[in-house]
Amino acid sequence: MDLQVLTNSLKYIKPEIAITIVIVLIVTVDLIWQKKKTLLPWISLAGLIVTAIYVIEQFDMNASAFTANGTMGMLTADPFGAFFKIIVILASVIIVFFSLTSNEIKNVFDRHGEYYTLIFGMILGMFFMISASDLILIYVSLELVSLSSYILAGFTKQSLRNSEASLKYVIYGGVSSGIMLFGISIIYGMTGTTNLYMLNSFFQSPQFSGFVFWLACILIFAGIGFKISAAPFHFWTPDVYEGAPITITAYLSIASKAAGFALLIRFIKVTFIESVDVSGHWQLLSLIDWKSFLILISILTMTLGNFAALWQSNMKRLLAYSSIAHAGYLLLGLAVLSDQGLVAILIYFAVYAFMNLGAFFVIMLIANKIGSEEIEDYKGLGYSMPLLSFSIAVFLISLTGIPPTAGFIAKLYLFIALVDANMIAVAVIALLNTVVSLYYYIKVLKNMYFVRPEKEMPAISVSPAAFAMLMVLLIPILVFGVYFTPLVNFAKNSIALMGF
Amino acid sequence: MYSSFPILSLITFLPIIGMIIVLALPKTRGTLVKSITVFVTGLQVVLAAIILGNYNYGLGGINDASSFQFIEKFRWIDITGFSWIGQIKIDYFLGIDGLSVPMVLLTALICFIAAISSWNIDKSVKGYFALFLLLDTGMMGVFVTLDFFLFYIFWELMLLPMYFLIGIWGGPRREYAAIKFFLYTLLGSVFILLVMIGLYFSTNETLADGTKVFTFNMLSMMDSGNYTANGILSPFNPSNLRFIAYIALFIGFAIKIPMFPFHTWLPDAHVEAPTAISVILAGVLLKMGTYGILRVSYPMFPDITHQLLWYIGLFGMINIIYGALCAMAQKDFKKLIAYSSVSHMGFVMLGMASLNTLGIAGAVFQMFNHGTITAMLFLIVGVIYDRTHTRGLDDFGGLATQMPVYTGFTTVAFFAAIGLPGLSGFISEVFVFLGAFGLDMIRTLAIISTLGIVLGAGYMLWTLQRVFLGGLKEKWSGLKDLNFREYAMFIPLTAIIIFLGVYPSAMLDLMNSSVNAMVKLMSDAKVFYGSMGGGF
């Protein structure tokens, strides 16, 4: 790799460079002006906006960066990656605003420097995860994300649950990344390369088959499955979601899941693709039956998530299981193995970001007022906090997938993809899962509205900033529910992976 | 026939405008909120009357786009795409024919009456009427839309308001009843959704520039010529899934009717719901199930319909007998009416199963009549419950002496429900039976079903006797007869029941062309699919 290639490639990692500069800036400001920690969120926001501009540039790119001797490189810059980076940036911006209003985070004001540094560490890791096309980089970026999030999960250090969350996360994360590394080493031992594109051309030859190869793929999947909390690698999710500060919970449920999915999709499509036919269906190499495997995992994930959620009494835990269930739906979009499924995943993620962050945001606002995240304590809130209750009603209904909310459009596209691929039985299972999910989402609303407070509670108002944030999350859910053309067009134009 | 004035949009979205106004008002203006709701629903009745006045009785509709009336059509979702999956085009497509006009009239009327009957709601008034108006839009939308996607949106739109209306303003077991209603109907709608997507991938619409795109247009789905050769629900695909899809779709609609064995949500929902919501539930919501079957299942799957006619008739018969028997055993006034609803909706299904002009006309007419009669029955229960806070049939007796006017209206409604000649229920039941006797296959079912009329007379008359005749109990001696508001609810319904009883042509003429078009479509389809080798 000569210097020429190196300098040429820099233009493909502008967003990552920008994020790195922000990290340095935050650390420096935090060290020099100890008293001015209130500046940090605004530096973060400015940094995110600049990064977003660079990411938008990548929608027009389709290139491989850091190539060696004319082969494919470590990184790619393509619309698909740009889409997920936008999702990550969107989630990050919202999380920064989130942190500004969260009592939990305000209480640890002294350590705000570390907080934002770690968040940006995660963002950097996720950006690399999204665009990596080399197993080594995949592993390193995954670790970067994990290490930052282990600390963030236990960041406030205020309760036992907080530390428990962090510790559990470390243990599960350590094991699964070790397993993944083992898988990667087997692949490397068999082929002598770690580049996904090169692996693809290796695998075209019939000599690769057998149990060892299959095992290696499953091991790598385990590492990624941990990040997207797919069953049976989901065990950390409820505990970490419940114990972590709510801003981090919300962030993990969107951003790191998005990065994980981007990675999984890229890994499977680039490594195992044989051809794509005119109607957009992918023909994968017959080495390993990804389709059946993914269907199995996704049905397991969604069913387990939905049924476990039925028994939850804590809002964060409930949303943790719900996010497991949603991971199942999303995996189904990949299991279709078609461009249509990919579009469905992108739409789903865009919508999911709004509705899930919205739900967490409202939970946080409510927790700020009543100091509890238990569903039991939500009784009568519909009357004392009409706006917040209405908002969470919309978010939860959207998560269920009932029109006229955007959640319905997301599910609709998913089912369109399933029917298009003739996977009717799977579609029926997923639909029945939706019906099950209604029960626990609606349970929250039932507590809020069906129980009237004993005495007239004073109406609790929301600060203007929080109100604005709420509208930013709420309005797209309602608008995209009835007019989804822009959403779908955006997703459709973002499905191009480098090389396809 | 395109309409120059978007009257269907207006009648559908008027309640939404009302809802926004209601939400904007301060909490303390309860009376104003109620007045606005009554005004808005009243305006809907006026619009419905205008539609009726300008309706051309000669046009059939059903599967022929040119003979629908008051059509509004424009592109709503337009996604240009790649070669795969193609473009997604969804129309905002409204239009009505003889099947939908009676339902539009019914919805407007029942919502108006229900709004009046909601006047005594006193907790969270704003919330109640906002949800009420949203529900109104959802129901009206289902009856006027001709695009499957839009149909589904409206269909789902009314679930949430209904859930909250039962759950917040209902009786003691309202939480259970509300969630049961919601889960049942959502289960039904996911089946409808799946079939909708399946149909979407099986039908083509040709655009102006000659390209073919998949479509949600209901009318395109009714024409076998639009089906692709290998769509999963295409009759030309040898391994199609039409039969399974039909069952799924039918279950989706049957839950709403509600058809035995999917009826168990109904008694719970009715008993717990506030009076006005029971009125809407029985008056309009249940009709969506049968309307859906006539609008979607029949014309889109005529081949399977022919195969399964006997079963539709059978379930109709079971509904009639089972509902009547259950009604007989009830001690709760409202539950009795709820089960009588199950029984009466069975007549609709029996009429549909006969698939001839008389039967279908009888079914649609019965839908309308059941709407007015059962709405009145629930109002009757509401009146007595408001005064006494009990619904136990054995708690009453001799009310006729205390409340003579009330008893008079009740008697009319009861006799209409039994099917006494001169009242509207009689005509539709006669048509249903004439139709059912006309089809050899279901004649036996029809004969057994006549038992339902006897049973119906049994439980209705027995109720009349238990509640209104005999000696008056001491504690009820202070009961007052109807007030002005209650007169305003009962008089229009009674007038319609009597008017349609003596002059049924007013309604039958309205639907006649469409019913004939439907029968023709079904018999043409029989020939068509018969020639394709499908055995009936």
C-alpha cells in the first residue's frame, strides 16, 4: 500500500476523521476549561452536524478505500453505509439533547467530559463497523464500540443495578467477541485472507465446504448477534437496558443495533453473494444455508422477545424485550435475501429510530417527574400528563404497527418483502407475533388511561425544549404514517452496497 | 361518475375537523364540546341526505368503475422504482354504489343518534367526544373507499378509539372487554393485511403509458383479466393459495360480524361499553364484517365463494340458532340484546349465502334494519340503566304503567326485531328466507333457521313480559318517562323502522342495481371459472 493510495483514500473517511477531531476537542476542552462543561454538548452537536455533511457526500460514492495492490480495501464508502451512518448521527443528536434533560446524567456533571468522549468513541467504532469490509477491521471496530458501551452502561455508578449492568455486559461481550475472533481465525486459516470481497471470490470455488467452515460462520454470527441482541445471544439485553442510564439504553437500542445490522448485512451479502437477479432476489453461494438459518433465528428472536415482554413490569425491561422482538422482525428482512427485504430493513430502521427513541424519551421525562419506571406507577398519568401520555401512546402504537402510524408502513414493507419472496408461513408467524405484542404495549396505555387518579392530580407541564424534542420525534411518526413516499424513496436510493 | 364536489371526502373527514375543534377547546367547555359533536354528526346526516338525493338509482357499481358514483380519485402514494417490485402506486379512491349507500346513510344516522345519546357523559368529556369523532371517520371511510390500502387504514383506524371508549368509559369489567375486543379484531385484521398484500402481488393495473404496475385498486382485483400468470393469489397459477386466502380473509371479516365461534368478544364488549358505544358497535361496526365480505371476498374470490356457499349458510344458521338460544338464557338486559345481535347477523349471512337477487338484497336490507333496530334496543337498555343503574331482567316488572311512552317505543323495537309485518325487520327477513329457499343447496339450512324466528319471538316477548308487564316494584315508582333528548333519539329510528316496513322499496330500489350487478358478477364468474376446470 503506497502513500498515493493512502492519501487518495482519506477522502472516503472524512466522517470518521471529523469524529476523531471532535473526540480530541472534547478531551481538550474538558481538560483546559474544567468549569465550562456546559459547552461540551454543544461542541458535540456541532461536530455531529459537520460529520453529517460529510456522510451525505458518501451517498454519491461507491468506492473501496485503502486498497492494496489493486484488490479490495479495508473500508468502503457507499450509500448503504451512508444511510446507517445517518441513522447513527440522528440517534446521537437526539441522545445529546436527551442527556441535556436527563436528571441521571445531570447528577454526574463532573464527569461530562468522559461521557461525551465515550459516546463519540462509540460513534467512531460504529462508523467503522458500518463501512468495514475486512474481518480485522470488523473485529477492531466491534471492540471499540463494545468497550465504550461497557463503561457507559455503568456510567452513573449510583445503583447496584448500574454496576451489575456494566459487569454483565462486559462478561457477555467478552465471551462473544472471543468466540467471534475464533471464527475469524478459522476463516483466515482456511483462506489466507480477511477481506470480504476476496473471501467471496475464494468461496466461489467448490473446495470450501464442510463442518469447519459452517462452524466458523456461525461463530462470527454469534459476535454480531450479540450486538443486535438476536436470540440466543440476547441474554444481556434486559439487564443492561434496565440497569444502564436511560440515555445509554436508548442509544444502545438504536445506534449500536443499527451498526450491528449494517455489519451483518454487509458480511452476508458481500461474502456469500453469487448473483442478484433482475427482480432483486439474491442468490447466495450454496456453502451455507443462510436463509433457513436466519429465518430460524429471527422467528426465535421475535417470539421470545414478544412472549417475555408480556410479563414485564418495568418500562425499560419491557422495551428491552420489545427491542429483541424488533431485532427479530429486522432479521426477517434480511432472511428474505432480496433488495426488497433490504429496503424494508432500511425503512424499518428509520422509523424504529424515531419511535423507540421517542418512547425512551417520554419514559425519561416521566421518570424525571415521578421518579419511577414501573408500569404500575403510570396509573392515571393520562390525566395528569396528557401530552406525554399521548406521545407515548403514539410511539407504542407505532411500535405495534397499527395504522395510521409510520410503524405500520415499516411492517407493511417487511411483509411485502416476505410475500414477494413467497415466505407466507413466516409472514403469518410474524403477524401473529404482532398481535401478541399488542398486548404488552397496550398494557402501558391501559395503566395510563383506564385508571383514574384518586384525587385530581395537578397537570404537569413539559419544558419548551423537551416539547420541541418530542415534536421532532412525534411528527415524523404521524406524517410518514399517511404519506410515506419520501421515506421509501430515501430507503430505495440507499440500498447500493459497494460493488453491487 | 366523477363528482365535481368532494362530498365523500367531506362526509368522511368532517368528524376529524370536529375532533380538532373539540381538542382545541378548554376542558371546562363540556357542553360546547357536546354541541359541536352533535352538530358535526348532524351535518353528516345532511350530507348523507344530499348524497341520497343525488344518487342515480340506475347505476350498479360493484366491479364496474364507470357506474360508481361520487368518485374521487387521485394519486396518493407514487413511488417510482427499479425493475424489481416495480412502482408502488396507491390511489386515494372513493366512490359508492348500492352496497355502500345504505351503509353510509346508516353510519351518519347512527352516529348522530349516538352523539345525542352521549349527552350524559360527564367524565373526560373532551377525550370522549374526540375519540367518538375519530371513530366516526374510521367507519365512514371503510364504507366509501374503493382502494384496498385505504380500506385497511380506515379499518384499523377505528380500533384504537373503540378500545379507549370501552376501556375508559365502560363498566366494571371494561379493561377485560376492551383488550379482548382489540386482540380479536387485530387478529382478524392481520389476516386481512396478509391477503391484501397477496392480492397486491397478483394483480396488475395498466397505466396510461402502457406499463403495468401492481395495484391496490379493489375494482382491478375483481377482474380476473388483471391477474398475473404466476401471482400467488392468481386463479391462473395452478398452485395458487386462493382457498387459504379466502378462509383467512373470511375469518378477518367474520370476527367483526361476529360469526360463531369468533363471537365471544361481542357480549363482553357490549355489556361493558357505554350506551352510545354499544349503539355504534351494534349499529355500524358489525356491518363492516358483512360489508367486507360482500365488497371484498365475494367479487374478488367468486370461485371460492361458490365452493364454500354452503358453509357460509351453515355458519349463518348456527349464528341464528345459537345466538337466539344464548339470548334466551340471559338475565342481563344488555347481554340479551347483544346475543340477539349475533342471531340477527346470522340472517345476513344466510341471505348472502343464497347468492340470488332476493337473498343479497335481503342481506343488505337486513344490515340496515339491524343497524336501526338494534341501535334502538341498546338505547332502550341505556334509558332504563341510566335511571335505575341495573340491567337485571328480573329486577323489573310493570314498567308499562310507570313509563308508558317508553314502553310504546320499546314495543315497536321489540316487534321489529321479532319481524312483525309492517315493520322493517319483517321485510328483510322475508327476503333472506325467500332467497335462501331459492337455492337448493341451502334450503335445509333455511328451514332450520326459521326456528330462529320462533326463538326470537320467544325471548323478546318473554323480556317484554318480565320488564314491562306485571306488577310494578315499589322501588321503581319514582321513575320518570322519556325526556326531550330521549325523544330525539327514538323518534327518528322509530319513523325509519315503520316507514321501511310499509314502504321497503325506498331502500330496495336504492340497492337494486348493485345487487343485480353482484349476482351477475357471481354467475358470470361461475361460468368463467367453470370453463377453467374448477369444480363447483
